[in-house]
Amino acid sequence: MRNLTSRLLGSTLVALAAAAAGGAWADPLPPMHHQGSVQYLSGGIGKDEARAVQAAAPAWPAVLEFVAHDPQAKADEFLANVSVQVRDAHQHTVLATVSEGPFVLAKLAPGRYEVQATVEGRTLTRAITVPAQGSSREVFVWTGRSARPLA
């Protein structure tokens, strides 16, 4: 019995050490969503969730970030509730969503896309190329006071 208890305690300690090293106690990611063949997540509200999304971002083919910049303020601020449209090279919409935070991470197939991001009636359009390996990141920055930051 003592030998079994020692083995269980030892394997528990090994599992805890491995979990800690592997980030099992890391901040949780926002929920996954699917739209057609595209899997995506959206979020980043609060420091913990933002840190989790930023840590996961390199594993996603497309990373979109939304920021308000007030030239008079000392720091940029994250935006949420951004309307996002992603169209492929044939102008087919592959993703249409409203961001639940300042980040949208999407598993898009390699290729060229046009991304339109709209907040408070102001649209920014960017062409992105999703590589076969690695990640493509695009930061959308709205300048001025009309873009409201997260509350």
C-alpha cells in the first residue's frame, strides 16, 4: 500500500510539474466559433484574456487586432464590437462577424484576402496574405476620438 501511495504521489507531482511547464494554468481562451469552413475565436477583454489570446496568436494563420488611437492620449486603447468581413481572392465572404474583443484569430486557408473592419461607421480595408506556414497579423488603427475604446 505504501509503495502504491508513493507512486501515486510521485506521478501526481510529475503531472503537476508538466502542467505548470506546459501552461495548463494559463488564462483561458475565448470560445471557438465556426462559420462555414473557418474556425475562429474573438475576444481579449481584460488583461488575462488578452494575454491568453496574444499567447495563442502565433498558432493561428490570421490574426486581426483593433485599436483606437487618440493623438492627445498617452496610450492606444483596444476596441471591441468591430464588424469584420473577410473575403477571399474571388470576393466570396469567408468570415463575417462582430468582434467580441480587440482580437479575431482565424484559421483561414493559405491565400490572399481582403479584410474590412468597421467601427462606428468608419471602415478600414486591408489586403492580407495568409502563408502556408506561420501567421499573418494585421493591426487596424482608428485615429481620433470617435472610435470608442472598451469600457
